[in-house]
Amino acid sequence: MSVKKKVLRVGCLLVVIALGITWFSPAGKAIRDLVPIFFKKDISGTEAFKGDLEDRLKAMYTAAELYQTSEDAYPEADKWMDELLTRLKTQNLKKGEAEKKIMRPDLQDKDGEYGFAINTAAAGKYKGDIKDPKTILIFESKDTKKNASGDPKTDGLAGGKGITIGGEIVNLE
């Protein structure tokens, strides 16, 4: 092996050793903390939620299905929105925007008003135990408080919509 190659090898080895020592030294911690900044693309908190009524019903349905799959039942009526909200957050939405998914579009700017309810006939039950796939799961409600529940026939908003346990968007009667 030539002298040039030996010198190059030793030089490379010394550089690697120096970098290793630096990397694992107390000063290296600062370097390690800075490295991700150069390679990470942060997209969190940049977008506002812009969904219409049907987008919101579909989002809540998807969250309810995820909940039902992991918990073996739909959420209980008294806390269903709270349970679904954790499954509605996405990294690209600004803080607080995911909560708009559980608010009717006409109420999203009114503090503390939501306008959706879960059907008490489906709340807390396993999907397979509900015989009719056209059973409404979530619907537009006359009751605008958070975690509202009831019967879509008596508590549903006149002319409103709902989504069935089969995922079909329907008009309330």
C-alpha cells in the first residue's frame, strides 16, 4: 500500500474519531438537538378546517368507526363528542380546528354550540348488535349542547341530515 493511501486512511480515521468524540460529548448534545431542525418539515398548525355538513358527518362517522373498532362499541351518549374528538385531530390543522368537525357549519362560530347528537339506540352498543344498517348513528339535532343525544325522529333538526351505521348520509324525516 502506498504512503498516500496510508495517510488518507489515517486521516479519514482521525476525522471519524473526532466526529464520534464530538457527537457523544456534552457539546455534541447541542449538535444532536440542532440536526433535526435542518431535516424536519413541520406542517402542523397551518390549515383551517373547511368542511361542509356532509364532510363533518363523514368525519364523525369515521371517528366513530375507529372508536367502535378499538373499544368494541360506539361511544356512550354522555361523552361521545369528547371520545371522537381525539380521533378527529390531524397534524395539518391549526389548534382548535378539529373541534369544528363536531359542530354544524351554521354554529361553528357560536361558543359552546354544536348541533349534532348521537342516536341513543346506537350509543354504547357494538355495531354488530344493531340489526338495521340504516339506523342513524349521528344526526343534526335541535339540541345544540355538547354531547347531545336522542332519537333522530323526535330530536332531529327539521330538514336536517344524519349518517347511518352503514355510512350512508340520509335526510331526517
